Amino acid sequence: MSRQIVVLGGDGIGPEVTAAAVTVLRSVDRRFHLDLQFAEHAFGGAAIDAHQEPLPATTLAACQQADAILLGAVGGPKWANVPVAIRPEAGLLALRQALGLYANVRPLKVHEALLDASPLKRERIEGTDLVVVRELTGGIYFGRKAREGGAAIDECRYTVAEIERVTRQAARLARTRRSRLCSVDKANVLETSRLWRETVTRIMAAEFPDVAIEHLLVDAMAMYLVSRPRDFDVIVTENLFGDVLTDEAAAIAGSLGVMPSSSSGDHGPALYEPIHGSAPDIAGQGVANPMGTILSAAMMLRHSFAQEEAADAIEGAVAKAIAEGFLTRDLGGRCSTAEVTAKVVSLLEAHVKAAA
Ligand code: NAD
Ligand code: IPM
Ligand code: MN
């Protein structure tokens, strides 16, 4: 049974980091016989250049038929002035919505060897192990947008059903971990946040009495995340707050370049992508950190293909590469993307041989 993976490199460093992750996946495939098949498709600014739209119908159809999707990143200064409706970022939002990918899981685990790569004090961040579950297909990202006279409008809307389903995903994930959930909102000001808090409270009491729940306001959370990150297990929050808090969380990990994610819905293929963007400032130099995308590929093997052992092998190889100092510039190292990738592949092969 072959497994079809659609690869959307996108723009900037996107194709560099997806190529690295595909190299790692091919190596794992040789050892674990996963029968992975890869098909690349145009997406983002690259698709605007070739087809005048960021999410061509052929790309969307390929994604809908895939078993899983690996995405790099989209966007960049080249497309800053194209009409908003067909900007690279609009293609990404359209893809998430078309596939119903409402739960975006962004784990953060601090690696011992990266404690000094973080701008934060090591004694504050050591041992941090949390996951942010970001609602991905609702909220202010998808509300009505308009210009009226001299004003601009971005509507923020959440339905009870949208809040319930992402809460359930986050609470189920908490059950597999330390059974603690922290819901983040701005219920002291926003009506959508009051509905969010009410709904989370009701679902947790009725369906997850075994999971401890706390509610925090997003401004306080922005501070707690860097002052006491170890206190959190699973964090669930709306689309925009989750976007901002996870880039903040990347400072704890040492770099945006190491943060992976998965996005899934109730049906159909899930999508895996690093949380960073196309990094136009370093694109084309061969120095992008591929670890976030490689770790996203590990999440794919675990969640889409139930290949726990292969996923563990990738994560173990990345951890070892970090411990041995094979780091790109963003982490204070001197390695290129290709050198880090080759190291991960060689550690994977050594690991599999040792286990055989
Ligand atoms: P960014 O994440 O691209 O870059 C922020 C900083 O982090 C830059 O200094 C960059 O060099 C660094 N960085 C990011 N990833 C890295 C990696 N793998 N290795 C080393 N350094 C890395 O954010 P930005 O500059 O604000 O946005 C650039 C473009 O990317 C924009 O068009 C934005 O819309 C887009 N974007 C896309 C996605 C996505 O496709 N999912 C996510 C975020 C931003
Ligand atoms: C991310 C990005 C996207 C988002 C942008 C590019 C639309 O920042 O994936 O985190 O805000 O969701
Ligand atoms: Mn973001």
C-alpha cells in the first residue's frame, strides 16, 4: 500500500526545507519500508508566477487526494503588491479552510543542548514541554474584511461548534500527556472570547472531568510563557492568539527554525509544516534550519501513518544532531542546511543498524 505525500515547497526557504525533509523521509522509507510516494505541486508565490493564483485547482485536488501534505512556507516581498485575494498567504488560508484543518498542533520541547541558544535564562526554560493547539480555520482570519471610507474592518467570529471541536482535540491530547489544559482568551474584552471561555468550561466539565482546566487572559499568557513556561502542558487558543504565542514560544526553543506543526480536521489528509515563514532574508543561501520541517515529517509519520518507531527514529536523530553541535546559524552554529540534513540521515541510518 503506497502512501501519497503531496509536497508544497512554496517560496523563499520553503523549497529548501521541504527538500531536506523529503531526503530524511526517503532515508526512513528505505529502512522501514513505508512505500512513500512524493508529488510536488505549485503553491504560494511560485504558483502566482506560474499560474496567476496561489492555490491552483490542480494543487488543491492533489492535496484532497493525498494521504498527507508536507508544506514549506509561502510569501515574500516579491508578492507584497499583488491583490490581497490572490496573495500567497491567501492561498495558505484557502488551503487550510478547504481541507477543514481546524486543529493546528505546535509542540515545544526544550532541548538540553539548545538552552544557551535561547535569549531566556536556562533555569527558567529547562525542561519545558508544552503543546499549543491553535484553532486554524476561524476567528479574525476568516471574518469579513472591508474598507469603509477611511476605516478598515476585520470581523472576528466564532461559533460554538468551532470552539467545541478544537477544545475536544486539545483535551484528548492533554489526556495523552499530563492531563492539564490551559485555555487562553481575552474574555475581559471580547465577546468571541466570552463564548470561547463558556464553551471550553462546559465541554471540559461534561466530557473531560479528569483533565485539569485553567483559563488565562492572552496578555498575561504572553508574559507567563516566557517567565514560567514549564508550568504549561497543553494550551488551547484561538487563531490569532495562537499564531502570536507560538512565535514567542520559539524563543524558548532557541529558534523559529526548530518548531514543527501538524494541522488536521475530522476527515481527509492532515498537513505538516514548520511554523516559520519563507525567511526572505536568508532564502537561497543554503543556511535555513531544516529541523522544524524534518520534525514536522516525523509528526506526519506518527499521526497520518501510525509509524511510531520511524517517527521516534527521526526525532532521535535530530536530537542527536543537536547534541553533537550540527547547527545552522540561527542556533549559533555554522552548518549549512545540507550538512544538518546529511547528519540527520547518517544518524538515522546508524540508529536503525544498531537496532537491527
Ligand atoms: P519568517 O518566519 O519567515 O522569518 C522570521 C525570522 O526568522 C527571519 O529572520 C528568518 O530568517 C528567521 N527564520 C525563519 N525560519 C528560519 C529557519 N528555518 N532557519 C533559520 N532562520 C529562520 O517571518 P517573516 O519574515 O515575518 O515573514 C516572511 C514571509 O513569510 C511573509 O511573507 C509571511 O507572510 C510569510 N510567512 C509564511 C508562513 C507559512 O507559510 N506558514 C509562516 C509565517 C510567515
Ligand atoms: C503561520 C503564518 C500564517 C498564519 C500566515 C502566513 C498566513 O504566520 O502559519 O503561522 O498567520 O497562520
Ligand atoms: Mn505565524
